[in-house]
Amino acid sequence: MRKKYVFVITPLLLLLVFISIIWGTLTSQKLQNSEPQATDILNIRLLISAPEHIELPPADQDFVLQTIENKFNISLDVEYTLAGIDYTTRLADLINGNNPPDMWLELSNDGGSKSALDEVIADMSPYVSPFSMPNYYKYWVSEQVLKDYQLHNRFYRAPIPYDKNAYRSYYIRADWLEALNLNIPTNYEEYLSVLRAFTYQDPDNDGLNNTYGFTTSGNSATLSTEWPEYIKNGLIYPSYTVNNKLIDMGTDPQFEYVINDMIKIIKEGLVDSDWFLNQNSEHIDKAVQGKAGVILGETADFAYDSNHRSIQVRSRAYNPNANWLPFNPFGNEPLRSGIDPGYPFVFSKMTTDTQPEKIKKVVELLDWLAGPEGFLLTHYGIENQHYTRSGNTITLIPPDKEEDKQRLDFLDIWSFFTPETPSVLGFHLVDPALTQRDKEIKDYLASLPTKDKLGTTLTPPMEIDVDAFRSKQHEFHIKMLFSDQSGRNWPQYRDQLMNQYHGAEILKNYEEKIKLSRIAKK
């Protein structure tokens, strides 16, 4: 019986063993397919802002993309659009479609506060640290800055590395001044006189009444913060404090007088008649074409000879004598406060919940961009092809042709993560294309005074919609300018903003954050 029993059961055992092996193999394969292996290529998606009229080249011609994908073993999809309505709309579409990018730049008025409350963005603390991002912490952002940058006492966001130098300055057509035998204005009254001359005295000598004094863009939605009338009334961009009290440009009691001064020069015809309808950089295009003689610039190379996309170079295509120079219509008064951290980068909570390995790759990529290797590639191109290096001295190789200059314009997209400040990483940049005029502009911008910076990033209280507050603010501004045609109703409008739209709570919260930050730094 025993032998018979053994003979019968053995095939069953063999069958069970065979089934076990098959099942184990299938299970193992399933697990392997569900977890990324060392050789798997992760698909990473980023959403960033980019300058107008610039696009990335095809993938096979994009040496930055190729370097990144090979170095990090990823497939990278970078979507980019102009900051403002276009960017905000695209991000909202992706989030509402349950298809957010893995990482994006948070450009909203509240800096991501609502996204944090809605659990759209993730807590970054498991991912961002001095260990995981050594370049970011070493060169760009201190732990104290990150602490000040918190949202609702959680690490939801981190600031993009930022340039701590201020370049905000007005620029004027010096060749027009020379044609009219005028000097660069040094106070507001002289500035108004120049605007009148630029508007009514034919500064370009073409016999036509086709020039204005000042231009800016309103995007059909707001009063630009570029108007000198803010500064005339003591409101310095973007905000500052007096005795721990926050001066907020758009809601200050003095704004009544800003509106009145703006209306005066508009009625006198001294401003581009389409300024409010101008979109994005359309006002710069008009200045380039010789339709206005005063404009605001905010970058170091805004009017450089060596920047082929500067207002200076582009204007000379229309008039070889064009000469844009920086100036301050308020003498030695600051045109802005000091530089604080700007907009942040954030991570998708959907990605951290389902594919955290993607965020780890994003962190590696961002830290590489923040370090010497990534910085040099995304700002200057390929060594010995676009620049040479001797120790820490980086010497640019001037392109032979105009089209060669344009071929590197796409680096302005890839350099989204770090500002044009090579000295932060210990590099000394030599640009042979820099003219004596460029150097004089550089020195002038460096000499401009600034108000003390706030020292922290301003975020609204929890569960308060700062976008609704700012939207109503813009609505009142426009109403005063176009309907009321006076600032006389500003006290009532401001009262509504402060009480019905939580303005008082928002500004008080800002002030408290500034105080706490300054105490922490003592």
C-alpha cells in the first residue's frame, strides 16, 4: 500500500511544484513590471515660464536636452509658456484635467498657498535637503531663507535661485534728447518736460506727429507697476516697510494721488495711447520702432550693444543713431526695494503619491542645474565651442554670424533655474563682445540705490483667497482711471478691499511674517 500510495501522490506533488514555479515566475514578473528597475527610463514632465519669441530646438539639435537625458537616464518633457495669463491658464488646465506636471514654477499671487490647501502640491521635506541638493544649498539658498519661505508651517515650496542685484531702471532715447537740445532729466518736473518734447516736438525729425513720451503694457487688465507716478508719490516697487509697517504699492492710501497724476499725463497725450491694450512686451516693440522715448527695463543687458535682442540693438535696425541710456527721473531716490526670493518651484502631490522616484530624479536634475556643470552648459553652451575655460575664467567665443547668435537663444529657456550670476559659483566671465558703452551701463546700474528689502517672502493667511483680493484691487484701479477719471473714490474702494476682501488680514499677516523673520536673523 505504501508503495502504491507513493506512486499515486508523486505526480500530484510534481504538478503542484510545477504550478508553484509558474505562479512564482508570473508574480515576480508582475512585481518587476510595477517597480522601476535601474535600467528603466522615467518620463519626467516640467512646466516652466519662458521669454517671448524663444523656442527650444528639435530634440536632435538640443545639446542640453541630450546631455540631461543621457546623464540622468530620463525622458524629459519641458513645457514652457509666457509668464502671466498664458501660464496660469495652462497650469490650471493640467491640474483640472488630473494631469499635472511632476514639477512646475508656482507663479500665482499667493505663491502656492491655495494649491497647498487643496493638496495639489507636495510636502518637499522628504526630497529637498542639503544632502539631496548640495549645490542648491551651497551656492544659492540658505536654510534660513527656506525657513522663511514656508507655507502654513509646511515645506511645500522652495525658491528658484535668484539674482540679488537690482537692475530696475528707466531708459531714455538719448539721441532724441540731443536732437532737441535737452539734458537727461533728474527730477519729475524735468521728466514731464521731456515727455512733452518727445510727444510734440518731432524728436525723430520725420515731420510726423507719431511719437509719445512714455509707454508700458497693461495687458488689458491692470495698471502696470512701471509708471513713474508710483515713485513720485512715495510708493517703491514692489513693497517695503516703514517702522515695521508694510507699504503695499497697490493698496496704499497714497494710491489716490498716483491715479490723479497718471490721469494728468494721459489727458495731456504724453503716454502711448494704446498702453492699456499692449500685451506683454508689445510696449518694448513700440519703443524699438521709435514710437516712444521712455521705458522701464529690469535686466542688466536690457540696452547692451552685445545683446542682439536688446532694445538698443533692435532699435538700431530702425534708426542707426538710436541710443537708449538708463536714467533715474527722481535723482537719487530708489526705484525699487532690495531683492528677496521670487517665485518657487513645487512638486506634484499626485507624483509623490504614485511615483516618488520621479521626484528624486527631478531633485537630481535641479541640483545639477544649480551646480557648475549645469550652469555653464545652460548659460554658455559647450566648452571650446561656445566658450573657453582657464581655471575659473570663462571666456565667451563671439559667434561669427548673426544667425549663430540666435541659435543659442534657446539657452534662455534652459537657464530657467539659475540667474545670470556666474560669480556666485566662483566664475569670472569675460565677454569680448561687451562694449565700453555696455560697461558704463553696467556700472550705472550697480550704482542705483535701493530701499531695504523685506527679508522674507510674503504669503497670505490660510484659507484666504489673495487672488480675489488682488483682482478686486485691479478692478478698482481701472475703474478710477477710466470710469471715475479721478482717484477721489479710492478711500471708499480701499475700505472695501480691507474689510470685504480680507485686505487688512492679508497685510497684517505679511507684517507679522516680516517681523518674525527679522527677529530670527538678529
